[in-house]
Amino acid sequence: MPPSTSSELTLSVNGEKYTLTVDHRTTLLDALRERLDLTGTKKGCDQGQCGACTVLVDGRRSVSCLQLAVAAEGREITTIEGVASGDRLHPVQQAFLDLDGFQCGYCTPGQICSAIAVIEEHAAGWPSAATGDVRPEAGPPALTPEEIRERMSGNLCRCGAYVSIVQAVARAAESEGAAA
Amino acid sequence: MREFGYRRAHDVSGAVALLDGDPDARFLGGGTNLVDLMKTGVERPALLVDVRELPLDRVEPAAGGGLRIGATVTNSDLAAHPEVRRRYPALAQAVLAGASGQLRNMATVGGNLLQRTRCGYFADVHSPCNKRAPGTGCPAVTGEHHNHAVLGASGHCVATHPSDMGVALAAFDAVVSYETADGPGEVPLADFYLPVGETPHRETALPPGALITGVTLPPVPTAANSRYRKVRERASYAFAIGSVAAALDVRDGLVHDVRLAFGAVASRPWRARAAERVLTGAPANAENFAAAADAELAAARPLPHNGYKVTLMRNLVVAVLSELAEEAAR
């Protein structure tokens, strides 16, 4: 007997459980937008090249267009709808607002989800391709504009708001560092 | 996209059994390449066996002093690992040079080795392609090939292997471990990718139905002084047009040990053994670095639009080895 091509599964998104039946071809991106009405996550290229669909999976930024929904069962998914604390915006959201880190706004949910993870990755001491010396003895790299640009390079902005985006990420990283 | 079944494996033998050698089934790791190829119709599996939850997500000391990297270790975790960064910095740099933060969080070591070429004709199911549809021809030879192979290619296929990680693994003599229904096996990375010849659709030496379980790096003291340098058409988030992984040990001005591998110039990560032979025992200077590059690149057979790669690789070798020699002298 050929294997079933659909499954009933439970997705955990922003702390809520959703049970649904999906065709295995459904990406996490399409499940979020079309089935769960969480349309904050955007579809750009649908090929893993633009970053508009970035969400956090078990706290790690991922492109939801290349993630099958059926393979996301059992993982904790956070979308742009889930990053604020009630009425209080996430520091990265606030920094994007304060510093005009967008123009049309289409890439913004992905930019913000990605930036939240960038700040955490940097705080955990992860090097990047912009890091001169990756050896642990060299210590963690400073989060310079060059480091931010490299770490955020998976998120394209068609409006070209990069200058403000880099400033917003730097501001948010500073405010989170001060809060920690 | 063709409809497909989905199974999630929880142990290695279970994963191999679920796949059951079915040529229409595929192991699913991070999916960053496979899901993309399924969307475009290049891959049309009837069954996916999800291996992301297998207990192969550790980087551990290996017997004999090397490092054992599990097949489901993500690119991110590999590049962030302190022992990788300390003992094989070029490997961390190579991984960090590839893709984006999002993709590195998803992509696995096993999947990285098995990712497919980014040749545009391979990706377009409406084009002929000997790799995707054997016997249909290779439009790249007379068409768009500015980023295609200059070493080890054939008239049947001039595609390159896109991995950055693999270039560093090739330089450091990595060995790939796998599991089949008949038990475990291993193959050196040097023999992992098959020569192109007349069969570009046959890419690796893995037995049918085999699951990659990990990669073992032997101890390579020279690798502590190593570097990965990637050249691409924009500053970040692009495939290489040429890259070099190099490690250098200089004693009394002479090359005591050197490791050199090239990326984006062949159907596999290209270990530059001819260059290594020229350099070993020779004075560590720019003139000899250039002579070593020339010895390796003598075998290059560029096409009309990718001859620049030969010059590029020569310059890269000289630049990277010169930097490493300077650091070794400090």
C-alpha cells in the first residue's frame, strides 16, 4: 500500500496548539498563513532566498518556506505575532519603529524575527563570516555594523532600508544588553 | 509537487529500514536543498524519511585524537563549536561563508555533502541535463557556464559542487561514515564524489539506500593555522565563484606541511595534491606559492566564459598562503 500523503498533526505556534490535517506538500509558511490565519509571516520568493518568511523554530531563525509543516510537528514555532509581550513591543520591534527600519514593511516581520535571533546568536558568542578570527581564544566579536550586515544578509529588503535596519538592530542589541 | 509519504525516524537502523533502498525515497534533513528541488520538480520522491531527530547531533572527540561530527549537526552548531574553531578554523570559516543564518540553522552536515549543483540547467526541468536526465545533453558546455568547472569536468557535465564546508573537509582528510541494511561503512571524502566522466548523474560512492551518519576529522595539527577564503559576486549570501581552504606549517622558512583544497572549480571539493607536493619542503614564499598553484591548475580546461577562474584561483592560493605564512612567522 502506498504511504498516506497527508497527516493529522499538532503545531505549536506562539504557545498555542493547533491540530490540523495537512497534505505533506504543505510548507510551514503556507500552513501558518492559509490554515492558521497567521499572515504576519510573509511569502516572498518561496525559495529560501529572501528571508521574508523567517520564523523562530525552537528559538532558531529558519525560513518557513523550506520547512515542511509535517516536519515542524513537535517544535516550538514563534512568528512575528508572538514576539511582543502583550501590548509591550519586543525591543527589536520598538527599535525598527523608532529608527524607521522599513519602508513598505513587507520584509519587516522576517527582518525582525531574524534580528531577534541575530542578537541571541551574537550574545552566545557565535562568530560570523565577518569575524576576523573565529578561534574561541580571540573572544566574541563586537556587534559592529559590518557584523550586523553579514548576519542579516539572509533578509533582503526591496526598498533598500538597510541603513536604518542596521541601526535598529544595533540599538536593540544595546538595549537588550543593558537590560540583561 | 508530486504527493509523497512522510515518516519520521528515531534511530539509525530504523531510518535505513524505512527507506528500504527505495530509489523513489529520500532522507530529509534540513530540507533547504531537497524541498527547494521538490518545488521545482527536479526531485520527485514518493516518500520522505525525516532523519532530523536521529541521535547524530553531536560533535565529539574521535578515537585517535580527531573530531567526530554527527550527520544531523546543523551548519550553525558546527561553525559555533569551540573545538572546530580552535583546531580547524578553516572549517568554521567555510561553513560561515555559506548560505544565510536561517539556512545554516536548518541545514545538516549530511545534507550539505549531498546537496546538488546550482547549475541553472540542472535546476530547470525544461532544459536538457545529463545529470538530471541522463543522455539528454549538456547545454552549459556551449551556453551559460561562467561559474562552471575548470577542473575534472567532462563534455557530459561541467557543473560544480556548491559546498563550502566540503572544501575544508577535503583539505583535512575527512572520512564519511554511513549505515546500510548490511551494516556500517566508511569512505574517505577524497573518494566520496565520483569522477564525472560519462555518468554525471552518478554523484557519490554511497551504496544505494545508505544513510550518512557522520564525518570524522583526523587530528591535523597544521589545521590550527588554517583559513578559508571565498570569492563571490556579492559580499555575502552567494555561492562561490572560487574558494580556497588552506593550512600551513612553516619551520625555518621551509614548508613543513601544507593542506590545500579548492571550491567552485570542479564537480567535487578539489584537493590540490599537486600543489601540496610542489610546496612541501620548499621555501615558503610567494614565488613558490604561485608555482604550486600553477602545478595544480596545469590540468585546468576552462571554457570560453570561465577562464577567469584559473587566474582567480592562482591569486587566491598566493594570497591565502602568504597570509598563513605571515601568521606562522608571528
